[in-house]
Amino acid sequence: MENCLFCKIIAGDIPSTKVYEDETVLAFRDIAPMAPTHILVIPKCHIPSVDGITPENSAVVAHIFELIPQIAAAEKLTGGYRVVSNCGPDAGQTVNHLHFHILGGKELSVQMA
């Protein structure tokens, strides 16, 4: 998608601080962190949100969830971490490209908005 912020990051048109990359996934530090560790994990193929996951692309989502514990371990999130994906504007999704936030590095509030 030509106007997608995350597709531009994947293409290298916008710089990011990469934490992990392979042929299907990119993980990078959030530029507006909500916790001491705040990493975004995204598929390189454009999937608009959780609602866009299909049998044809679900393998990349499974791969992301296999990588998340490895990324968390590499970041030394030994006390735990949170994984969040917002779906749609009412949930706070601001970039229409599927992404998962890894948040950790401190005790996180359990309060929901």
C-alpha cells in the first residue's frame, strides 16, 4: 500500500530502529513508547488489521507469535510483558497495517480504558 506508514518503513523509505527482521516480519522500536520497552512487530505483507487475517495469510501471524517470546527474551523482559493489537479506530488503531505492540520493562497497569 503506497500510503501506508509501515509499508514505507518496510521498504526503507522511513528509518526505524530495527530489533528483528526476516523475510516475512519486521520488529522495531516505537517512536512514542508507552513503556520502557515498546516494540512493534509487523508482517511485511500488508494486512490492514486483525480483521484482515485469513487462512491465506495466517501463517505469518503464527510466525509473529513464535517470534514475540524470542524478542522479549532478547530484550530481557524477564518480569513479563504485554502484547497488544488494536483493531479499528474505536480501539485506537492509528496505522492500518496489522501490528503487535510488545510492552514491558516495568509493571504495567491492568486498568482498561
